[in-house]
Amino acid sequence: MKVCIIGNSLTALTLASALIKQNINVDMFCKKKKLFLSKTSTIGISKSNIDYFNENVININRLLWNIKKIEIFSDNLKKEKLIDFENKKNQVFSIVKNYQLHELLWKGLNRNKYFKLKFIISESLSFTDKYDIVINCDHLNNITKKYFTKKILKKYNSNAYTTIITHEKILNNVAVQIFTKEGPLAFLPISNTQTSVVYSIPNSVNETKQNIEQLIKIKNMKYKIKNIEKINSFELKFLNLRSYYYNNILAFGDLLHRIHPLAGQGFNMTIRDIKILLKIIKKRIEVGLPLDKSVNIEFENKVRHKNLIFSNGVDLIYKFFNFERKINKKFLSKSVQLIGNYPKIKKIFTKIADNGAIF
């Protein structure tokens, strides 16, 4: 019984690590060209997903910076808080540096007897015929271009700019999201002296490095900034794949869904997908059934509608605040502020962000 994973992204490494922990043989195929990893990219992971990751993938506690509270603001209300989310017993979520998690996963895979790394020689990818299941995590190869082109796609005409600021030491366990007149801005603590910044800005705004640095300084409410690292950027898209599989080939990760980073839910959606896929595979192994395209069919039936609903929910939040940004009125922010006075509603929102659903 062998599984083939195409690609060496964070999603591919996480999935491979989860599979080999179940003693499933995994061959990973990728190009020899080294994958570029930005040192300023970070990922937010919810509490329930961290628990799953530690138990079923690899323990990442030493890489995490725990966030106890999230505070949300809007330029239209100046320094008035819209709403906050807090878990007094545990962290609300945690931040990890992308490249550090990538390196840890590689180390775990390279010393495991169930894992083999192979390099792609032919663009035809004909080797896929030798495997029970092929999981494609690479959006640039011929399989993607041939079988996974039907999708719901929307471009936000915006870019996300990421960097890390170094600042004077403070107790740094509160994340801040500001819906600015230029776009959503997040300050995500990664230590008491450093904070990750993600700023989503429409293409119509002056996008020079100096201008973005200046905007970060202006919107910053609590840090005494010493340094701003190199700013990286990527285009923002909304994407949902219409069909998740072709025969025994399953699309996965960013191929299935991409959402706006304002809610920090992109990688969390992928971890939830991994949970469901592993549950299907484990159940089949336990009853002696083969791994074949029926795994892909069951996976799509279980998760596609959930992913579509969840990603559209995140898109609705973006549209809500983007509309307010354009009309420059504060009644929408005031309505969110009113909701913040109801603990039961906040509890529901927190549960959705943690688990991807209320139940």
C-alpha cells in the first residue's frame, strides 16, 4: 500500500507526516529546484488544530507563540474596539513561522523509514500509475493543468504584504486586526520583541515599500518599532475547486481552496481536511479495504460543501468591511460593536474559528 504526494509545500509535508505516522508508505515527488521560503511569513493555527497536529503529525509546541486574545478595530471608529475574542483557560490560537515549521517537518520525514523523497524527471508524471492514491499539492504541474482547472475563482485586485517588525520588549500575547481605509491590517505577535504583520492593500493604493512601511507605522497603536524587515507580497484570490479528484488523483491544499488572509484560516482549513482524509483512510485500513479512488469520492462528499460554506463566510466578512471602507461610514462597525456585547454570539464565532463549524 503506497501513497504518492506531489509537491513539497507545507501542506504536502504535513500530510506526508500524518500518513507515515499511520505506517503508510509515502513517496514524495518534487522538483530539484529549492522551494523559496520567506522568513517573514507566519501561520496562525487554532487551538483544536494544534492539539491534532501535536498528536497526529509532529509536536510543534516549541515553535509556537500563543495568543491569549484577539482585538479588532476599524479606522472608522478610530481607537474604539469593535470586538474581542478571548479564552481565559487556553490560547485563542498560536503563531508559527512558516520556514521553521517547514524545516521541522522535513527533519521528521527524512529519518522515517516509511518516507522516500524522489525528484520529478518527466513533465508527463507517468509514475502516478504505480500508486493506490496520488495526492497533488502542486498547482503548477501538468496534472493540475489537465484535470483541475474547473474552479470558482475571484481576484480581489489586492496584494497581501508580509513583514516582521522588531520592537521594544513588551508582554506580547494580544493579536490586533485593524480594518483600515487601505485594507485589513493584522499585527500577530511571535515573541515579546517581534511581531508579524500582514497588510492586505488594493492595487489602487501606492504600493511602494516605503509607503507600506509608513502605513504600518501610522496604524501601529502599541509598538515602539526598531526595525521593519524586508517586505514580501503575494496576490490575493478566492478559489474553490469544483471537483476534488480525477480517478485516483486527489487535489489538496491550496488547489482546493484559497481564502482572504484576514481571518487567518487558510492553513486551518487544510488541517481540517487532513483530519477527515486520515479518518477515511484509517477506517478503510482497519476493515481491510484497499485505498483507491473511492477514498477520494468519500473525501469530496464529506468536505466540499463545508469548505465552500466556510470560505464564502470569510469572503463575506471581507466584503462587509470592504464596503464600509469604500463608503467611509461607521454604521457597519457600530453594528459589529453591538454584537460584541453578547457573550453567547462571541462564543459561537470563537468556536467556528477554532473548529470550522459550530458542531
